[in-house]
Amino acid sequence: MRLLNTTSFEFKEFFDTNIPQYAILSHRWGDQEVSHQDFLDSKNMEGEGGVKIQNCCALAKRRHIRWVWVDTCCIDKKSSAELSEAINSMYRWYVNAIECYVHLSDVRWIKDDEASREMFRRSKWFTRGWTLQELLAPFNVEFFDCQWGYIGDKQRLFHEISTVTGIHADYLGNAKHEQDACVAETMSWVSERETSRTEDLAYCMLGLFNVNMPLLYGEGKKAFKRLQQEIMKKPGDASIFAWASDKPVLDMEDRILALWPDAFKNSRGIQYLEHEHVGSLWFNTVFHTHKGLQYYVPAQTSVVDRKYQAGPPEKILLEPEDLECGRHELILKLGYVQRSGEDPKKFIAIRLQKLPGFRRTWFRPDCTRFDEYSPGMTWPRLAKNMKIYLQDVRWE
């Protein structure tokens, strides 16, 4: 980790065992940022980017912090290996920072009134992909306006931040850890954010999901599918399937995994199903096979006979071999949601249909919705666990 000394303005590299206390900067990139080489050559230091680095160092120095980390100048982006290591380590670096300074270049905080708070809520900093982990990972996050005037910290401003981001206050007040949120909930926080490079909207979530993967700039939206595959290698969070796309079905390429984070924009508030809940889908191991994604579905999975689709679906008890025929539809429960404190919890589920010509392969026919079921609904049991394959069906 390369840090910048707040007094000498010299860089020094540290390794995990000897990293000193440091402050870290969060900001939106502008047109006059100072790269690592620019800093070494003392170029562009009078511009907006250079002044930002100097003000960050001055603030940390006043607080007796000797070192800072700034993404623009502390990473040599000409080195692909260094860039990859930095992106895979960045969440941890923000977690370990003693203080995080958020510089809002588009906010002028004159006084604590509604006008200033509205300007704060409208800041473009809240729309960027990378700033999500920069908001959640550090314990101490402090906000400063365009002139480096103090606005407040994350705990004090949690109401405004929660309103604009959709993140529950518990995750902002450190009552809950962001990595304890289910996949669908976390994806919903990213669903309306943007990054300059397509792949970065996937890469900016690596730390939030505690996964690592190589960076392949140029792969486009395939990066998001790779991210989901990495997430599924960890034990059981079926809410990764709790997404819905507003795109026409025939334009969809993937039927099981979401094509892009915006498919999770309506997944806010979804929570884990506990292991012992009746009807939960709980997978401990995922295998990528030529048939699709292989799961073991537990005995509490519900099945609907499709011949009753014209009216209310009839729940029937089937043996695993009954699922081999093509006339049945499988319902997989993925989590539960409580839209408000007074509403009852409802189960989230998706419907799967048999892929013609395959004995155990299922696909998702309707990607535009997921279903909600009341908790009083009866979920019949299968005789035993059943191995199924969830198939990504390609449509031409």
C-alpha cells in the first residue's frame, strides 16, 4: 500500500504487517486530477486535483495523522498488476482507515438549513459506483463541502444519506455490517449508480461481497456475470435470484443470473431466509456444469401443477421423480421482505419451468417479476433433496 506523507509530500510503500494509521479521501474525479507520475513530476498541482490532495493532507496533519491515501496519486495506473491489486484491496483499505474525508465538490454548506441539506442530498457523489464502499466501509466518515467546510459525519447525517441512497439507517449507523446484508439488498444499493467504465460497476462491489477476481477491462457487462458466479461460490444466499428486469423477455440473454445491477432496483428490503425456515432454498455448494448451475434443492421446496394456472395455483405434494415430467412448475423461495414495520413479512420466490428435452434442467420463463407470498401459505414437502440445474437460456 502506497501512502503519502502529510508533511514531506513523499510516498512510501507499506505492507500488511507495518501499515501505520492513515486517513483516506473519497471524492468524485474531475478533469484535472493528478496521477502518480504527475505528482512525482510536480505537474498539475495548481489545478483542482492538486489542491484537493493538498487540502486532504492539511486536514489530516491538523489532526496529527502522518499519512493519507488518495486514489488518484497513490496508485500507479500504468501498472495493470498494481491497479488490479489496488481494486481488490480497496474495500479493506477503506475499512482500516482511521478517518475518511468525503469531499463534495458540488455542495456549498452555508448553514445547517433545509437548503443546504437539499444540496447535500443532490450531490453527484451519491450516484457513483465506487463511492458506495467508500461510504459503508470506514467507521468514521466525515463530509466536507467544496471549500472544505465541515458538514457532518455519517452518523449525524444518516437520515439524509438513507433517503438518497435507500440504505437502511442500521448500516449507516454501524448497528449492522454492510456485508451482513443479503445479495439482493446490496445489489439494490448499486442499481442506480454509475461508473465511467462499464466493468467498474461490477468491480466496485468486490469488497462489499468479500470476493476477489481478476480484472478484464474490455469484457463489458460480462464482468457482472463473473461477479455473480464468484458470489455463488460462497455458502447459500439465494436472494441473488431475486431480481426482475423491465426489458422485454425476448431481449433477455440470461434467464437465471441478472444481466446488470439495475435489475435489482426493486429488491430493496429483501432479507435472508434462515436455514430452518420452511420452504427456503439453501445451497452450500454450486457447480458450474455444461448443463447449467447445479444446486441441491432442500425438501421444503414448493411445486405447482401448471394445469391450474388459469386460477389460483393448487399446491400438491410430489415425489422427486414426478418432477421429471414437463408439466410441472417449480417455485423456489429466495428470502423475505417487509415493506414497512407494520406490514407482515412476505416470502420472495421465482417460478421455474422444465427445459424441454431435459430431465432435471429448469429455466426461468418470466424475468420481469418475482412473486411475494403471505407467510401463512402452506408449503408442501418433497420426499427428499433433489438435484436440479438452473439453465441460462440464450435467446436469439
